Amino acid sequence: MIERYTRPEMGRLWSLENRFRVWLEVELAVCEAWHALGEIPQADMESIRQKADIDVTRILEHEERTRHDVIAFLTNVEEFVGPSARFIHLGCTSSDIVDTANGVLLKRSGEMVLAGLDKLLDVLKRMAQDNRGRLCMGRTHGVHAEPTSFGLKMAGFYAEFSRHRQRVARAVENAAVGKISGAVGTYAYVPPEIESRACALLGLTADPISTQIVQRDRYAEFFTALGVMGGGVERLCLELRHLQRTEVLEVEEGFGKGQKGSSAMPHKKNPISAENLTGLSRLLRSNALAAMENQALWHERDISHSSVERVIMPDSTILADYMLSRLAGLLSGLRVIPENMERNLWSSYGLFFSQAVLLALIEGGMERQKAYEAVQRIAMDCWTQKKNFPEAVRHDSAMSAALGPKALESLFDPANFLKYEDMILKRVFGS
């Protein structure tokens, strides 16, 4: 299922071979920096450029023996390069390569997530504009409150996902750092200029201060931003799931030819995409917690973070990419059912006009509590007796006397609830 929605390049980015190739990118960038400072002769640099390569099978064979992935990697690179390989990894420690490569991988995967957010935002904007003025019931506590429009619902989600995009973009920027500062980060055997030159070649910012590693608050921010975004996906999908309940049925997920909803009940059409995405958001949040647990390490570093990151880095970015793509597809194929919105709107007998009557009574001089009690009395009677609230107000002599015919004429127009819709949409989308 994930392959249907996740771009192939996101999966390739986190493949074992690409992970080693990004390590090689880092090593080559460091070599170029040393060469620029005159420490690697031209002939050796040419040899490194032309011959440096990897063979994953050989790396894994070496790792089986050495029990150290970076040493296994370097051993394999040396097999390709030959004598000039003595200049590779000069002055570096393993985390210089791994953490700088992490910065590259998080930046590249983060840019794909941002592209997915842009696509989703386009869909939400179109839905908001297409459903401008389409009245539907607004609910609080799951109970009818007052009307809104389906366009405003979608505009609200657009505004939220714009904030998610801002958070993810900021987190990508803060994670896109490298460190080439040697063991415990003191630059004892590799000058800061090597770091700045290598990071510039890789499109990263040099971490102003590192220990043996880049500090994991940067990664915690990255995965927390994805987790918060997952919460937004769940909020939208929870809304869609509710709106697809048989008793509500204001929207419906696309249902393809030949699709089946239940092995036992042929009539079933279930909100499976919204439900799947709700579940996956839990994984993003749990991975964010794991990233936060990685912040506190012993002294200048330990290795307890490494095993966690081997799981959450590919898992969370691939999941985020998948979720955004699937959600955009769900919304693009969503069937909006205006007649059911209209039916549901009036299924509570027009009680949503109660505040309009309350405020009109107060404006006419009645004390608020007395006005509230008067409106509530009629509203509760309409609810239990299934009577139309506007008609009940019109036929109540005390109400008619207090409000007058002019107010009674204008109070019960549903369009009143959308008089500021255009203003809200302009605030969200601009002019």
C-alpha cells in the first residue's frame, strides 16, 4: 500500500546503499576541503575523485568482521581508491561522517515532505474555494451548534497545514547541519576551515559547536514537527470519518470500480483512508517521543541514539511523505454531498437560531438571564416536541411582542451566519 503513494526517490534516499553513498559524499567533501588547503596533492585528489566508490556487499562483509560500520565502509573505499585513500577521513571521527550525512539525508527527505505539504495545501485551497457559501452544520461536542460553510472548514485546515509547513521548514533548516570537528568536537586534528568548506559543498550549515556529535535537540525538533503535522492529519481525518457516518453522510471517500468494503457485508463502503491515516499519525508521534528520548546522552556522546535513529529517520520521513500524498488523494477524490448537509442542517428544527433570538431580546432591553431562560424554554420544547424553532418563536405571543415584526422577519435567515465568510477567506488566502 505504501508504495502506491510514496515517491520512489524517498525510499531510495533511505536505502542502505544510498546511506553509504552519502557517507562517501561527505568524505569527498572533506577531501576537497583538505585539497583546497594544500594538504592533499593534486594527483591524489584526482585519484580519489575518479576511483572512490562503494560495494555494499563488501562493506557488510567487513562489518561482520570489524563490528564497526564506518571502518567497514572506509575499508571498502580504500579497496577502490588504493594508496591515495590514506588522505580519506583525515582528522575525522566516525560521527563527523555519520552526523554530517544525517544532515544531508534529513534536508533531502525534509524537502520532499515540504513538497508533499505544498501539494496538500493546493488541494485544501481549491476545496475551500469550491465550497464557499455551502452551508453545513457546525458541531461542538458532536452536537449541532450553529451553521458554518464547508469552505470555511477546509480553509481552517488550510491555515493549520500552512503552520505545519512553517514548522517543518524551520525544523529542516535546523537539522541541515554538519560537523567536521573531530573527536569531542575540539578541532584538534581538523581545522574549522575544513568543516566550513565541506559543509558548504554539501549544502549544509556548519554546527557552531558540537561535541563528538550534532546535538539531538535538532533532530528532536525535526521529528516533533512531523509528529505535530501527524496530529493535523489525524484531526482532518477524524472530521472526515465523522462526516462519513451513515447518519451524517455529508462526504464520502471515493470508491473505485471493483473495490470491496467488507468480506461479509457487500453493501459496505468504509472510510478506510481516513482510518489508516489516523493510525499512522500515532506512529509519527511515537517516533517524535523516541527522538526526544535521544537528547540526553552521556558526556560528549554515547551510542544509545544510533539504533533509534536507524529506525525513526527512514520510518518517519517515508510515513510523512506517504500520509501527505494519500491525504491529498483522499481529498481530491472526496464526494461532497450538499443535499445531506442541507438535511442535517435542518434536522435540529432550526434551533441554531437560538443565539440570534437571545441577542435580539437583549438588544430590545431584556435582561440577559431572563432572555436566555425565555429562549431556552421554547428551544427545549421544540427539541422534545420536534417543532420548528423559528415558527415557535413567531407564534409565541411574548416573543412576538418583545421582538416585533421587523426583527422576526430578519432573524431567521441562514445567510446571516456567512456574512463574514469572504473576510475570513481573505485573511487565510489573501486577496
